[in-house]
Amino acid sequence: MVRKLKIAVGMSGGVDSSVAAALLSEQGHDVVGVTLKLWGGQSDSGCCSVSDVEDARFVAKKLGIDHHVWGFVEEFNEHVVYPYVDSHAKYETPNPCIECNRHLKFDLMAKRAVRLGFDAIATGHYARLKFDEQKQIPVLMRSLDLKKDQSYVLSKIPKEALKICKFPLGDYTKPEVRQVAEKLGLLTADKPDSQDVCFILATGGRREFLTDKIKLNSAKIVEDSSNENLGEIEAMELLTIGQRRDIGISRYGQRQYVLSLNPDKKEVRIGPADKLLTRNIYFKESHFLLDELKDATTIYVQGSAHGRPVKSTFFADGKVVFDKPQRKVAPGQIIAFYDEENLVVLGSATVIANPHD
């Protein structure tokens, strides 16, 4: 018999968190829906808009569970928004959703839940937990549905939080989740997934958001092989390594990508896709969910939320070496570390620019 737990379920107003709450409630747990109020400004997308809060409230009422809104606006600014702006100012490519998971959902929310007498927290992330009998700790794993797996965006959360986490959707596929929602008559059953940063308006984008917060600098565009000056771009801070669109170059027969950003020279170098290939990625701020990785350990590394893990060697001095050349990962992004079976999340780190360039 499953022990009845008091669980705070993070409800963003989407179908995934709605079904997570429903499944736990069906299992007999004392479930309370919690929507986090994080962004104090305007929002037209993501999990911070007024409509999403209302959707979460309606779903909770349909399920017959209590619903609360917990405010972390100042903390969200401190841990997510301000670092996001600073990262762009340093010509990096931040991932605010990972930082939100790390600092807000699985730290501040988890700690408040414990203080209020909850036994566990749960979210609608596609990931799984297993208990390691030998180490007597929970282990974060990929979800059953590898196409939807979200273990990458959870790879920086505090490992202490895993002790009170539940991921009810880990053994479900997305179509199955929508079927459950439809069967229960939840209004979020056919709601599209949010793809945007909650504090960036879809109408204005990053440019509008950053314009009054940092100085946006123009830069010349240089073709890497020929060193030919191809023109100028207005805001180098809005570019990311590997970007193809919005660089305004169409004169070459093959697609051109951003290869590097050099703020000292005010220069953006572009070139074909094969020039993005590298074997070395440098990192800082390594974070381990299990034991600290030893030097020269074979692991698998994933460099984006929808990427695929590739065989690599971890070096404790801040470098991973791919077995085969892979596309560069932009500074500011996260690389997640997996075991040799590509199932267990070992940890993660933040990518930095090549210190030898």
C-alpha cells in the first residue's frame, strides 16, 4: 500500500502539471496545487501570465484540490532575470528556465513546502527517479519518453531536493498525458506547450527587453575563411554561437552560421556549419547529483534540451573532450552529464569560451 503523502504540486497552468496533480490525487495523496508568481512585469507567454494562473486554478477546482499562489518575485529577479541580463551583456547565451528550476522550483519552493508541513513536491517534468539502495539516495533519470525527456533542464537542481521530489509523468508519453487530461475533462488537455521565456514579451522579444537594461553594441560581420567584411549587425549581444537566422547574410550559396563573437574587436565571424565542429568544450561551475566525477572519466554529454548525449571524456580541470567532433555549445549554456547507459544524470556545468582563443 502506498503511503499517503501531503504533496505540493507546482501547477504552471499547462497540461503536464495538470495531469501530474491528477495522477497523484488519484493515487490517494493529499495534493495541493501551487502556482508560483515569479515575474512582476508584463507577460504574454510562459508560466507567469494571468491566463496560466487562472488555468491552474480552474484545473485544481476540477480535481477538487486546494490551490495557492506563492510569490517569489524578488527572488526570481535576483536569481533569474538579473543574471539573464548580465549574461547577455557578457555575450553569453543564458538559459533562464534551468536557473528557475535550480533556484526557484527546486530550492525556494521546496524549502517553503517543507516548512509548511508538506512531505514532497511534484512537477510535470518528464523525468524519473529511482532509489539507489547501496547509496541510499534518489537518482535522477531520463523519462521513458526520450523525445520528451526533460532531465537536461533538471541537471542543475540541488541534489538535496531530489529527496522530496516526485515526477509523476516520467513513465508517460506526451500523447498519453493529453489522453489522461481529455478523459478527466481538463481544460488544459489540448493547450499548446509553452516555448517562450515567461518574462520576454512575444511582441517585443529579447531586443525590447534588453534595450533599456544594457547597452547593445554594433559589430562588423566577417566571413571566417576570407576575412571579408560583409557589413554590420546592430546588436552583438543578441547573437549566439551557432545562430543562422537574423544575421542578414544571404550572398553565399550555403548557409552561414555565427562561429564566434569578439567584443574587443567588435567582430562577429560567420561561416559554414562544418566550422562549428569541435572536440573540446570548456566549463565552470560543475554540479554533481551523485559522486564528483573523477579526472579522465568516460561519460555522455548533452549540450541542449533537445540534443542527444555523445560519448566524451570528463577532465576535472574544466574540459570535456568529445570522442567525435560535435557542434560548439555557446558560452552560458549548460552541458549535462550522463552515465554510460545514457539514463542517469550525473551532473552538469556551465559552458565558457575557449580560454585558448
